[in-house]
Amino acid sequence: MTLTSYDKALLRTPVGSLLLAGQPPREEPIFEEALYLSSPELWSEYKKRDALTGKKRDKLTLSLHKYWLRGCTRATPYATFAGSTLVDMEGKPTSLVLDAPGAHRRSVRLDMNYVAQLVHVLTEDPATRGQLRFLTNNSLYTVGDTYRYVEYTIANNVRKYQLTSIERTPYLNALLEAGRHGRRLEELRVVLMETEQVTAEEADGFLLQLCEAQLLLSELEPCVTGEEPIDRLIGQLSALLEPPAVLSDLRHIRDLTRLPQHSVESYVAIDEALRRIDLPGGVPRNTLQTDLYLSAAGRTLDKTLVEALLAQASDLMYLSRRHQNADLNDFKNAFVQRWEEAEVPLSIALDGDVGVGYAGVGDELAGENEWLDGLPHPGGDAGSLSNDFIQQFVLDKYHDFLRHGRTGIFLEEQELKALADKVSGHRFPGQLFLMGSLLSADGVLDKDHFLFDLSSFGGPGAANLFGRFTHGDPDLCRFTQAILREEEEQQSDILYAEVAHLPQARIGNVILRPVLRRFEIPYVGASGAAGQIPVDDLLISVRQGQVVLRSKTHGKRVLPRLTSAHNYSHNSLPVYKFLCDLQLQDLAMPNIWDWGAVAPAPFLPRVTYKNIILRKARWIVEERAVRDIAEFRRQWNVPGRVVYAEADNELLIDFDTAAGVALFTHYLQRHKRIMLEEFLFTEENCVVRDGEGRAFTNELIIPVRLEGSPASGAGARGGAADVRDGGAPEPAAVQRKFIPGSEWLYYKIYCGRKTGETLLKKLLLPFVRQEGLFEHFFFIRYKDDFSHLRIRFYNSDPRRHERLREALTPLLHPFIESGLVDKVVLDTYTRELERYGDYRMADVERMFGNDSRAVLGLIDLFEGAEGEKYRLLFALRGTDALLDDFHFTLGEKRSLFQGLQKGFFQEFGGQLRLQQTLNEKYRNHQKWLFSHMDPALDDQNEIREGTDLLTVRSRMNAPIITRIGGGAAFVQSLIHMYLNRLFIAQPRKHELVVYHFLEKYYASQLAITAARLPAG
């Protein structure tokens, strides 16, 4: 395997010299500029700093010092603290010489969050809306007699996505088909009036509803590829016959962003111009996104040095692992089990209701609501380590370091190449990138004397980290496009398609990029490419263990790509995450160095291979272990300059300055446990200088191609156990199992969560109201490999089941035909005798039936988002009613839920943040809950219809409870089953909220009761 370069690299440096890092912040114009862009509030405090005293001044001083250090040491672009430029690899010595800060170029654009808010305002304006073209939401797909699509709501500038269903009708079909090509509302009105007998006024009202529901999206929707957002918006508004008045303001603002030089004053002028545009809620906190492009008198890298670096990096490819993606593996297994080798529309396959879902997000879209927003999933990755060859290699080298007291870990060429057979079957991407910092060695910089601090070595593309900066640098844009073209030309029978999706408005600042490829896959938003592959054009299959994506229109395989540094792994829509995950399917990636099991050690040494530093030395420091800083440094051999590392943030700590010691003390006292790393740069080893010879730190991103490796193209649950009540041993007289044809008729109806809710409301509720078909029944919602409903009907004479089946089968048939129901299975019913006790099993089944009838009645009352609010309320009221049925006192209720709340809290991680989130949710709804938990106010609160259903359940259960009694564990099981029936999805997360709320509520009621008691 050989790595070769593209003869260019991206250099990133801070604007401040390392020489200034040890000095107090200066009144430098570029520092003030960066401060304003990153935090206008802090800049405002900075301008009036002379008037501050005491703690306020100390807090400001600390904040300024941190920003100053960033501007002198960190090369990662942010505001104007750091910038980037392309450099060339040539056959001559390295010369990286920066011009003065005033020569650097700024690319200023409106923050995407501001653009999104402005677009919303323009689309809401009737005069403008009537002139715009509207397009059908490109996430739309068909399931049976319904359309499904993704829409979003915005709260606190955060987009919240949800999957929505709407019934298909001939007139809606016509409108949405017309909207695929973009139509003005007046054109769509004609389509509607030709299809349906409605007036113009009625048609306009209906179209407005489609816009509000986001079935139709305006052409102004922010686009993450193509033109700069402000240019695109001005172009669209200019094309209108009657442009809105804001157009002239936008042109003026664009002129201000394109000034040849910028300063705080020019940014203030832009913000003042923005304030003249009337936005609901005013101008958002962040209005501008500025990238800095460095001007350099010297921009040459020694090509022989880079070749030496890549030769060494090629050896590190032996430390590679196959990329493992549990979500993708789970999807493949579920897909094959469901469809085998069939080809299925992508949207259907990823639908969490009628398909197999993806990454567990299907359940969330089916059952997410304000009660669950912001809560984590239960369990999670325990962080277990696989005992693979890399882990063993790392452990062997670490033990060798300890055993021989070495100064660090040094890898040898022969021991790396000895691992060749371990990776012989691996497939690698055809393109990769290296990112790290270049330093001189022993005062010399050439192919034999250098250090490269390797921070990242990955793919699947060589240009992933360039995307964000291609808008402001035409040379970088052309270079990126050339790299991507080379990737595409390697396999002309495959379509490489850029994924175009805006997860959150502010993330648009990171993922905004020009059109870089011929094809794009737009999703819930706009694309700037001429060659678009809609999501509904994509078919998916699994062949020989590989997910294959194919375009119906082009008849070719599609490989998605994301030329962006966006971390899409968390809180992403299933389709977006799936497309991005496919990039690394079946590929191996360089591992660099994984400390694995020894990662918690208080000290880990530097790891080096020839001239490459794979890991810097690292210390984990605990406050209780530091009595004296000087003694701590001597004991652990901590150098004078280190980096405080937190996530992807790094901050220089200089123990030789009072400010550095203060920073160390601040973070140690604040976090109790912090991590420090070596700081490698010195004024002597920095390879980037300015015209005056001052030193600057650096990062280099080097795109590379991999030769001599197989091409990458085509390669490219459970919860806590229920508490048992310990019933008596099962006597032979109590039957445990009932096969089909016996007294219990047991249906499993396999369908998605939302379809299950529809079946319960539209099919089961009216069905169980028929007389004479069965003696009693009950249902539960369940998920093993797939979501399904379990419905059990009892007849003491099994012959009566024939009539029941004859009545139920034609009702199920349309759901099967439409694909909403995957299959219906008749199964053996096995009673849970140990859980409920044999002597009361038959009575428990009748209680389940009473509960099932109550839940069916309740869910029939719930509609939309407001319905989900009342679903949670009736979870609380229904649980409380069960406790009353079993004669629990208020104190006994509190005691029971203290235990339940604690158990579920630990299941979900038991973190302080979780406690705070739950408490905040309870506090925000406390007044409403107190009112609606009071039975005396049921009529006033208009919930009597629901509470009457609970009253009927209590009345039906009363004689059974008198007969069988029940302890706390038994009641807990009944509560668990009630909540299972009530909630559409994520039952354990809902239980967490219910148990937390009830524990808080009962605690409050006890306190109120105690306060009312007479003293003494």
C-alpha cells in the first residue's frame, strides 16, 4: 500500500504569533474583530472593562485570556482567530511565510440561522408568498392510502423533525405531482379547482394549509449547496414582479459583507442594517459567519519531506480496523429477514412504521413528544473493547514501556509490517487525508529532520475537511472538485452523489458548500445541483451482505458522499444518517493508536513512529492529588507548557506564568479531574513564520490517494426484568399453554408503531364493541425483532373462534394489501404464571381486558400534539387510579415511586443532567398537572370523558381485587402493562417520565397535607 499526494495541502494557522501567548491580551484590531465575531456580548464587556471591578473584572480577564491564547496557539479556523490557505508541494525547501494580519482576506456571509428566519418571514408575507414557486416536500413517499413526509417545527432556534402522515386523495395527488416541478400558488389553485369542486377562496385556504404543514415548501428554503445564501435569496427576490421592500436592504447588506477590508466597525454596520429588517423576536444573537483566508509570501512545502511523511504513514496502514457500524449491521440483518434479496424503496425500508427503521430513530419519530425531548436512550454502549490484534499490540508496547522504564513508546518498521497478514483482506478507500502539525527537528527541516504530530488519518474522501472553506476560496474549490472528479472517474458505472440536507439552521454554517459533484441527493430542503437524485428515486437491497443503493431513473448504483466535517452521528434523521453511514460500508480505516484498556491510566507516554507522533504524552489530573503544583509537576515530569484538553477544545497552560497557573487551578477546581497533553510547539521548532520571523503554530490537511489496495467503490435490546410477585408453585390443574384451536385465540399483527395505533383505534376498538364474538380479550404492544400488536381473545367454547376469525380477517386484509401490516401470525399463548401467580391468572386476564378497553377508549380521544400531552396526563391519572383501586395511602404511593423512579433513573444513566432535565419538565408543567390530577376539576378541565373510562375500569376491577388482593410488586406489574398499552413507542422512556413526575407529585401532596395539619 502506497500513499501519494495531490501536490497541494491546506495550511491552517492562528493569526497571533506563539511569541505573544505568554503576554497579556493586547488592543490588537484583529483580536477585537475576532472577539466581536465570536461573542458580541463579551466584546461589549471588553470595551467597558475599565469600569468593571471585583469578580466581574476577574471573570472578564479570565475570558479574555482564554480567547487571547486561542488566537496565538490554535490553528483550527474560528471567526478571525485562525485562517487557512492552500500551499504547494515543490522540489525545494519549505517556505511558509505569512503576510501581516491586515493582508488576510475575510469571507463574510449571513449566519444561516438568520437566513432561515428571514426566509420564514418572507414566505409568511401574503404579497411575497403569492409570487413564489412552491415545491413538493422531497421527503414525501406513499404508504398504502397515505402520504408520509418529514416536517419540522422550530423552538428556540432548534429544528425538531417529525414523521407525518396524511390521507391520499385524487386532488392531493394532483397538487403534489404538479408541485414536483415548482408551481406558484395560483397555478396550484387551478389544478385544485379542476380536480375538485371548490371555490377559489376554499382552494387558497387549502393550499395555505399545505404550506403550513410543509407538504409544499417555498423555493426560498435555505440551500446547503450552490450559491451563497444571500446571493441566492437576492436573485430569487429580484426575479419577482413585485419584490418585497427588504430586497434593497439585502443588497445593501451584501455590499457591506463584500467590503475589501473588515473591522469591528464594518460588522457593527452590518448588524445595524440587519436590525432595520423587522424579524419577529428581533435579530438573533449570531448574525455573521466569517472565515479567514491567509495571505502568504511563502506557501511552499518540501515535496521530498511530504513523500517521506507519506511513506511512513503508509506503514501505519497496518494498524487498521474494519469500520464497524452497529446501526448498519442491524439494518442489514432486519432487511434480509424481512425482504431477503428484494429491492425496496429507500423511504419504505427506513420507515420505522412499515419498514425496519434505522438506528432506532423510527420509534422516536413515531412516539417523540415534549415529554421525552432531550432525554437519553436507556443502556447504551458500555464501551467494551474487542480483543483484536491492535489491542494486543498496544498492550504489548505499553507493558514494554513500563518494564524497561523507557522515555516513550517507539514503533519499529518491522513490527508494523509483521501485521500485514492481519489486514490482507481489508478494503480501504481510494482517497484519504492526513491532518496534523509539522515541526522542525533539531533546528532543521527536511525529509530526514521533521516531526509530524498526527491528529487525524481518515476518509472515505480526501477532501472531507475542505467543504466548509470552498465557498470563500475559489482555488480550494477547484482543487476539491478535481479530487472528487478523480474519485468518480475510477468507477464510471457508479453515481457518486453529495447528500444535501440542513439538519439545523446554524449547522448550515459548517456544511454550506458550492456544488462539488454532478449529482446530489436533496432531503427535506433544497439542492443547488442540476443533477438531483430524489429520495423517492432510490431503491435499496442487500446483496452478499452489502447494502446496495440504486437509482431507478439512471439504472446505476449510487454511492452517497458528504464532503463536510459535519458530525452526523447524533440526532440526525434516519435517511440522512443512513446515507452518510453508507460511505464507510465494508471499508477499513487507519486506527492511528487506540489506548483501549489502559486509557484510564494517570500517565500515558508519547507514541512515535520514525518522524510521526501518533499520540502525545498525556496526564489525567485529579484535584485531590495536587497539594502543591511544583511538587506535582516534579513527581509526574510535567513540562512547563501543556494543553488542557476538553472534547475538541485545547487551551495552552503555561506553568511559568501566573496566568497559566491560574487557568490550571480554575479548571481543576471546576471539574475536579482534567486531562493535560504535551504542547509540542516552541518558538524554535515552528515552521511557519511571518515577515519579521515570528513563529506560528500550524495544522496541515494533506489529501492523499491510496495505491496498491483493493478499490473501495462497490465496497464502498432489552430492559430491566420485571419485578415478580412470587406466586405459589403452579399446580397441574392450571393450564400454562394454549395452542391455536384452544380457548385462547392469539394474534400477532406485525406492523409499525404508528400503524399499530391506527389499528387499535380504527379496527380493534369497533371490533371489540361487537357482541357475541368472545367472552373477554386483552392486547399489548410489543417489539422483538419487529414491532407488533399481541391480541388475545378468550372463548370457553373454542368452536366460537371460527366466527371471530371470519369477522376479523376481512378487516385486516386491506392493511395487508397496502403494506401497512407485514404479516399476521396465530401463535401459542403462554401464561406468565410465575409473574402473576397461578391462583389468580384467570382474574388477572380479566383485569387486562378491563385495562385494554379503557386504553382503547382513551387513545380514541387523543389527536395530534395536544393529544400526546393528554396521553401523558392519563398515564399519570390511570396509574394513580390503579393505586387507589388497591387502597394505597399517599405515603405508600410515594414510597413505591421512590423505588421505581430510582431504578429507571439509573437505567438511563443516572447523570445530573438527566435529573435537571426531568425536574425542569416537571416544573414547567407543575401547575397544569396539579389542576388536572384533581378529580374535582375534571369537568372544568374538560377531561371527564377520559376519567369516566378509568372509573369504569375501577368498577370492573373492584370485585376481582377483593377476591385476589395484591402486593406492591403485583400492582407494579399492572402499572407497567397499562403504560405499555397506552404509549405508542419508547415505553421505558415514558415510564421514566411517569415515575419521576408521580414521585415529585406525591412528595408535594405529602408536604401540602403536612402543612395543613394543626401544630402539636
